[in-house]
Amino acid sequence: MIHASDILTTAPAEFANETQRKVYAALERLEIPFGRIDNDPAVTMEDCAAIDAALGVPTVKTLLLCNRQQTTFYLYVMPGDKPFVTKDFGAALRISRVSFAPAEMLRQLLGTEVGATTPLSLVADPENRVRLIIDKAAVAPETIGCPDGTTTCYMRLRTADLLQIFIPAAGHEPTFI
């Protein structure tokens, strides 16, 4: 069982990586309120069941995908309980095969490790190398949960703040499927 702290409303005292620092700097600059928990490392969606309970909101699943040549990248935000089906993703966007991007590309493009991928990591992509794709069902709840760029800190924030303030400020425009 994953251990989680009580809900906190301030940034961590120390940051685990540059993406995490940028996430909290952006939230502060944009005046976006959040709740967060410190937790044991959570990498799988099974781990996230305890995170969901601690935050009181569903955690989204965020995947970095790429084409075969690893020249086009997609950050796909989907409901945590929904299985990823490559064929459905490709059909929705009218693109041929995609696969999971290598861990090295995840670190290079978004500054996160496997299991820490989050829509908030777009702050690490000012060049727009990654295209944001959002499953409409993932953003249906009023509040969502996601990692902060680490596997040891998850947060909840208003979906409207993510979609209407954070993502545009990060210079991205989502495609909804």
C-alpha cells in the first residue's frame, strides 16, 4: 500500500528535478491553487488507486507516444482507468502506428522519468516539440489528479485551471479526442 501525506497547499521545500521546479513556479505565477500529497513512489495505475483516495479525485494517465521514426511526439492524457489502445489512438488522429517513446526521450523532452509523466510537464517543452492530445473523458471531472513531474508527489487541481490557464501559458494547444 502506498503511503501518502495529508494534503498540502504549498510547493515542496526541495525539488527533485527541474521540471518539478518549473511546475510549481508556473502554478505560483499563474495563481493556480492546488492540493498535493507527498507519497511513496507511485509508478503504475494500481499504485495510483491509493493516490486517488488520498487526493479525493481521479488521477489521469499521461503517456508520451511517438511515431516509428521518433520524430513526432504526442503527450496523451487519458482517464487512469481506461486501457490504452494504440489502434484507437491512431484512428482518432488519423495517423499510422505510434508506440511508447523511449525513457530517454521522455527525460529529454519533458524532464521526467517513467511514471512521472504529467500534463504539467509541458512547462519543460517551450519549443512545442510535443503535441498535446487529451481524451475528453479525462477532463470531464471538475478536478483531476496528476503527478507534479515526480513519482513521489501527486496533486489535484481544477480541470478548468489546467485547460484554460496552465496549458495555454505553457504554449500548447490541446487536441481533444
